[in-house]
Amino acid sequence: MTRHGVAVVMGVLALVTGCGSGTAEPELTSAAGTPVSAQQVINAFQAAGLPMPEVRDNSHNCEKLGCREQITTEKVTVLVFDDEAKAAKLAETYGAEDAYRRGRVVLSFRAQRTSADKQQPYRAELDKLTQ
């Protein structure tokens, strides 16, 4: 095999190896590089001026939901999971109209009946927090 042929084979191997077959996303982290907590999400929402009435820690519900943390407000519930598969399952169960998932964080609008147009600022703020 020629030198050029070896280079082509090596390049193809690098591409194939780099592609990976897993679907796992990297752990969702804040700009500081630490895993995002439900409180960090709530703090980001408050800093952005989004309504956050009646903030309460409902992490006691996590046993049945499979989450690690749950903070509820009258506008949105923030759930953080240890595992992306569990987060995806809950978001899928709630449906796109009532939930938004980014990595291990799920925003639920189900109990609050927050309309889609009112959900968008929360979704966008979560995206900004985790860029």
C-alpha cells in the first residue's frame, strides 16, 4: 500500500472511531462547568426576570418520579435527573406541549398549565444557562 493509501485508511478509521455509536449527551453543566442543579435553573430564571411565584422544594416527589431534585413554582417545575434516559422518559410521557428537556433537566409545565407562548422564555433561559 502506498503512503497515500495508508493516510486515507488512517483518516477513515479516525472518522469511524470518532463517530461513536452511543446517544448519550455530555453531562449538562453551567458556564462554570459544574452539573446544573434545580436551584441554579430557578436562580437563572429569576435573574432573567421571569415570574417565579411560590418557589418550593418538592424533591420528596423524586422517589416516585425517579429524579434527584424537583423545585416547583406556579409557572414551571424544574426536575433534575441523575440519568438522561430517565429525564427523556418523563419528558416523553408528559409530551412536548407540557415538558422541555435539556440533558438531565426537564422543565414541566403540566401542573401549571402554562401555555406554549409563555413557556418559550423558560426554555430559552435553560438553553442559555447550559450553553
